[in-house]
Amino acid sequence: IPKGTFSVPSVLRTEFFKKMQHLPLEFYDVRSHGDTMSRITNDVDNISSTIAQTTTQLISSILTLIGSFLVMINLNIPLTLVVLLCIPLVVLLTKTIASKSRDYFLAQQQSLGSLNGLVEENILGLKMVKAFGKQKDILENFKEINEKLYESSNKAQIWSGYMMPLMNVINNFIFAVVAIVGGVLSVEYGLAIGTVVSFLSYSKQFSQPLNSIAGMFNTIQSALAGAERVFEILDTVEEKEDIHGAIELKSPKGDVEFKNVCFSYDKCAPILKNVSFKVKAGEVVALVGETGAGKTTIVNLLTRFYDKDSGSILIDNEDIMNLKRDSLRKYFSVVLQDTCLFTGTIMDNIRYSQNNASDEDVINAAKISHAHDFISKLPKGYYTMVSGAIDNLSQGQRQLIAIARAVLCDSPILILDEATSSVDTKTEKDIQNALVKLMKNRTSFLIAHRLSTIRDADNIMVIGNGRILESGNHKSLMNNKGRYYEMVISQMGKLSD
């Protein structure tokens, strides 16, 4: 039993984490990370402790119930029927209290998840909280959620606390009824007094397991509420599976084409409207436009982080919906605007894109991305520990590591989403020189608000209102004096053209 007891939460955590890897990104777009963390930790721990505390006792109680029942039948069937007639009363009581207390236990777990989410946000954004003097506001939010947690927890305990005393009343009622009926049977039908006394003893023993289960009621209801939250995630629809007969993408050249692609995140407000364009292998394409225009959405669709609503996206004339998702993504090198580093050494983080890369390969990638100089100055160099949460590197340094990771990946299609947004002007210039080498013979998509970084792109597409407003190289777009021209002038002045 102990082995099985401890394997259940382990299996649940594994299945939960496995599920997280297969859920679509839109699931996380609308979910609090703290609440998700609460489910895999607090709720699973709740289930684990309940199983550990109650499994043996439940089995013992069930065996005692069965044994007592068999003995009572053997002693006297009419008296056994009297006991059984009282069972519906127990069931009704349990059902009534369970329905009430379960709602409050569920509210308790949900409030705990919200509280964890607020604490997580506060820790990650503590600088902003202090910078804007919002400590009192965040404390008020905390108190409000904490009060809801207290109220739901208190009501859950009150309702579940009714179980034990009411069970005692019912058990005493059963005992009294059995004693009265036994007395009548003894006087009227000659039932032996010894049999009645023995039956009363076993009926008491029969009701004792019910008391034990009632004593575990709080714990069980809390675990059931936690299980409901855990299985809500486990039952969530996963990312769409690859279509039947999906093929592997092998050694693509890097031709990319969008045909009348439409997309919206919430299926209501369209982000892209009939977007069409072609990119030849090895070309450098820059996507520019106002914030929220749909630039990042285009590369999100290309990598199948999200699936388009209509239209088609092709790589080497093959619709990406016909390709296995994993085989598609391994041919992309990606540097996102939000730099993500994992807990581990700098060496491990750069090697993340190519597990079998040697230390020499990692260092060469860092040199190309101009990360080597600052890494070498760190006390432990490439073996310095970093984390996604610990602020031991500047944002610019983190971005350089992310670029080194993309360099090491050496994929035919490169995506740079504001890859130099957090570095100084000198470092940006060095990186631009490095990126020229990096983008050679690669299909590259650049997303940038600093228009100086995309002047040399083969094609510049200006995105606005979900459409491509204009496209061409820097010179032709400046001559057109359209939206791109206006953006350049607003950033760098008339001398820029």
C-alpha cells in the first residue's frame, strides 16, 4: 500500500507536466501562471497527503464493515435489515454535506491559486511595484484574495465539521432502534438476550468505520476539490495533432510563402487579413509596423506556435499543415523579444539549441554574437549559473546569450524578433556585423522597431491593420514616400534617406 500511495502523486505530477508540454500556447495566454503552479504543487500535494493518511484506514474500515455485516446476518436477519434501513439516512446526510463543503473546498483551492499568481507577479514585477509606489495597492489586492481564501476555507471547515457529530447522532439512533426491536423480538418471539447483546455489539462495530470515514471527511473533500482542479487541466484539449500521414521536413532550402492567410487570437478581432507574400531561400525579410500590427504573429504562424484560421503557409512548396510539427520547428533558429534563459550555466543555455555541440562550438557561437567578451569577464566564465528569475545578468547580456544560442543552432530559417532591442548602440553595431555573417545563405525574418537595423534587408514589408501596406527594399520604399518613409523620417530625420 505505501508504494502505491506514493506512486499516485508522482504519476499525477508527471502526467500534469507532460500535459503542459502539449497544451496550445493560447491556453497559457489566458491562464495565471501562479494558478497553474498551484495545481501541480498544492493540489497534487493535497491529493498525496490524503491518500497517505486515508488509504490504510479506508481499507480497514471497509473490511470491518463487511465482517460486521456478515456476522450480523449470521446472528439475526431481521435486526440486520433494521440496521440496513438506516443506511439511506447516512447516504442522504453525506450527500448533502458533501455537495455544500465540496463547493467551498473548490473555492478555497481556486483562491489559493489566485493568491499564488499574485505573489508570483509581485516577485517578478517588484521593481515596477516599488518604482510606482504601488505597495499599498498590491497589499490591498493580497488582502482581498486572502480574505476570500479565509472565508471559503472557514465555510468548508464548518460544513465538513457537521459530519462527525451528526454521524454520532445517527449511530446512537441506530443503536437505540436495534435495542428496541431486539427487546420486542426477545419478549414476543423468544429471541435470546445473548443474541441481542451480541448483535448490539456488532452493530456498534458496524457503525464505527462510518465514524472513521466521517473523521476523514474534511481531508477527502479537500482532496476531491484538488483532484477536480488537476483533472480540469488533464482533460483540456491538447495542441492539434499532426494530420494523418504528416511528413518529415528534410533539409529545406528555405523558400517561404503565405497565401491569403487570416488569423485572430480570440476568433473575433482579426490580426491578419488575407496576407500573401513570397520569400526566396536565403533572402532577408524585415517586418516593420506599429505595435500590435501583426509582425510577431506572422512568425508565430510560420513556426506553428499558433495555427492560421484560413489560407495556407508553405515551406519549399509544402503546406506546413502537412508537416510534422517537431520536424518543422527544428529548422528554425529563433531569438524572441522576451529572452528566456533556463536555470543552469551559460554554457548549458547556449548549448540548449544543439545538445551535442562541443565547448569549442559554444564558444565560437558566443564570439560571433559578441557575447564572449562579457562572459569571459564573469568569475566563472561559461560556467556561471544563470536563471530565468534571478536578475544576475542585464537584459542586454541575456539577449546576447540568446543570439549565441541561435548561432549555434545553424538552421536554414532564422527569426529575430527585436533581437537587439536591449543592447547599447555599439554592441548593436557589432551584432549587426555578426548577423550579416549569420544570415548568409539563410532565410531570415527580422522584426525591429529600430529601422536602422533593417536597412540592408532584401525586402521590407510594412504591416498595418492586419495587411501588408507596402513592400520593397529600403531605397525603393524611401522613394515611394509612403508609410515606411514616414516611419524613417520620424525616427532618424530627413538625412536618413
